[in-house]
Amino acid sequence: MPVSPARAAAFDILLRVETQHAYVSELLHSSRLDKLSSIDRGLTTEIVMGVLRWRSRLDESIAVASSRALSKLDAEVLTALRMATYQLQFLTRVPTSAAINESVELVKRARKASAAPFANAVLRKLASAPRYSRTTRIDASVENIFREYAHPQWLVERWARQFGIETAARICQQDQEGLRPALRFEHPEAEAELIAEGVQVAPGALLSQARVLISDVAGLTRTAAFRAGRVVIHDEGSQLVALLVGSGSRLLDCCAAPGGKTAVLASRNPTAEIIAADLHAHRAELLRKRVRAANVKVIQADTLHLPVDGQFDRVLADVPCSGTGTLARNPEIKWRLKPEDISDLHAKQVAILRAALRHLAPDGRAVYSTCSLEREEDEAVVEEVLADSPEFHLLDVREELERLRNAGELAWGDLDSLVSDKYLRTIQGMHSCDGFFAAVIELVV
């Protein structure tokens, strides 16, 4: 029995995520899927994201039906089982026979033919199990939340302590439901181009110039405007962080790839000199391809030892982080992350922020940001750095948000929900975007 292009693509992506620590957002938006029809691409995305979002629940079901421990299964076999289990339990329009038979064929395709009878037996058992019934609301306890919404228990416990149990539940529920892609237009005519090609968009909730994609992503990626870079997929929270940087004559973006915020800085400061740095060669190359503004100079360099002269009016330090604010789009992160990773990241983030602030000109401003919900990566980093650097002053982000609102750029009305102490904090499930943190820091002379 042949395997459909959609399931073959989903299997290959999930296997790369499992064995190579690849990122699903990059794989689903890669040119490798361009040959798929819109329907096949949609099914590929549904299976991939569904398996990654609900992995712990899928594994529980497989474990009950399996005569072997999951830890003993080859990655190829377990991936095929997860795919079929997701289709059987979550997708009502997929025929049972297709879900089972094609997953067994995927096991054979992966040169694990000896495991095909085992996979078939497990899936035949699961075919008679009841389908998953989505729960709109659960009794809020840590155990109910992490089991119902398929999150690691330690993460739910952290969020419950930091934000309260109700907010923790909303975060997890949003992670499972996902977020519609947000769009940013590089040229004013791009929105009309999309509409002319049948792409449906709606106004963004956070920013007045942002739009939310209503149509499928496959339709967007086939448009001339998208292919030419006149419209890009860019989360509204991420766009807002870039807007906080403001204007200057010389700007530094310390950890710039993949370039979304860099592009906003270039658009807002078309005559400024902008240096955009990234540590890794392949990411710096990606940055060069995505940000084509003539006033942006891309360099491959370590932020701790940047080969730049002079000082900068504005500095952005959007540091590498755990990414727990992006689990609605990057669900694989929650299964990779470990508690000890948070402490390791904190030390690196402190070093990066200290290095970034050394490049700030007198009366200049720096923005420190993450896409993490974790206090150790956010407030604690800023507090540690500023504690022994009295020349730097933490500004109240509310003033910057009011400036953006008065300028007609910020559409979100409830500023109180965006401000935590003096910091910007967006939370998935509370706001219409990923979870972001930002602090605005000024060098006082």
C-alpha cells in the first residue's frame, strides 16, 4: 500500500524533530513542502503539530496497548505509532484503515519491516479505544492541567507558582489550541495583493498595522507578495518588542537571527546604520537572506566579543532562551527542556546583557527581551545586571507603550495586562500572541 505524500512528509519531519533536534516551525515552512497540494500540506501540518502537542497523551495510549516498553522502540516505529494514534483519537475525518495501514507502511519504509506486525497489532487495539473528547474547562489543579493538556508536570508547577493556577491552565490550553499566524507588511500594497490572490486576513489585536492570517498558510506561501518578502509571518508580541527599541542614528541588534526584529528596526530607521550580529554562520546567512535593507550590516560574531567600534543609540539584546512563551507554535520545546536548562540559560543571558550594555551610548536605550515565561530568564537577569551597574536605569515600559498607543500603533487597550512591574509581559492565553518579556534600560550620565 503506498503512503500518501502528506503522511510521508509528516513522518520525515517528526523523525527529524525527534532524532536531530530540528525545529518544527522551520521544517513546516521549508521549500520541501512546496510540492504538496494545499490539502496534503494541511494534513501534514495537522499531524505534525498534533503529535508534538499531545505526545504524552499519545504515549500513554500506546503504552497501554503495547507489549513492549516505549523506551525500547526504535524512533521510526514510535513515530509511526504516534502518528496513527493521533489520527485515530483526534481526527474524526480520517478513515481508521488509512491511519493504521499507512503507519504500518511507514515502518516498512523506514527499513523496520520486522516491527510492522507489532505496529499493526498495537494500532488494531487502539482503533477500538474511544476518541479524545476536547474539554473546554477542567478543574484547575496541577495534575489535571498537565494530564489534560499534555505538558510536563514541572513546567505547569512553575507557572502555577508564578502566575497562579488559572493562568497556568490558560497557558497550557492556548499551547494546545495554537495561534493563528500574524503578518507584518514590508510594503503598504502587500495587503491588497494578498486579498487579490484570495488570502483572508483580519486585524491584529495587539498592533494596528499587524494582520492575522485567516486562510491556510499554504495559500499564503504561494503568493508573490510572500515569496518576494513583501509580507512576512511575524508574531505580534515579537513585533511589539522591536517597536520598543525606538529610533536612533546607530543601532545594534546583538542576537539578530532569524531577522524579524531586525527588519522592523530597519523599516523604522531607514537612514540609520544598523549592525545585526549572530554567533552562528548558518544563522547569519539566513539573516542576510531575510533582511535585505541596504542600511543593515550583518556580521557573524559572538555578542560577548563584538568586533564593532563606537557606541550605539539603541541596542536590542533579544537573547537565546528556553522559548516557553512559544509552545503554541513550537510544541517540541516542552519535551526537550529540562529544569536545569533554566539556570544554565540565566548565566548566559546575564553575560550577553552585560556585554550588550557596554555598547550603549550616553542617554541611549537598550531593550532586553526573551520569548520565555520564566522569571529566571527575565526579571532576574535584569535585576542581577543592574544591581552592580548603577549607571544604568530601568525605565517603566508603560511610558513606551503609551507612546505607541498615542501614535496609533498599539491597538491593545488594557495596558495593565501588558505591564508587570516596569516590564513588558505577554502571555499566551492572556494575549493574542506568544509569550514575550522585555525591559527597557537607559544609560544615565
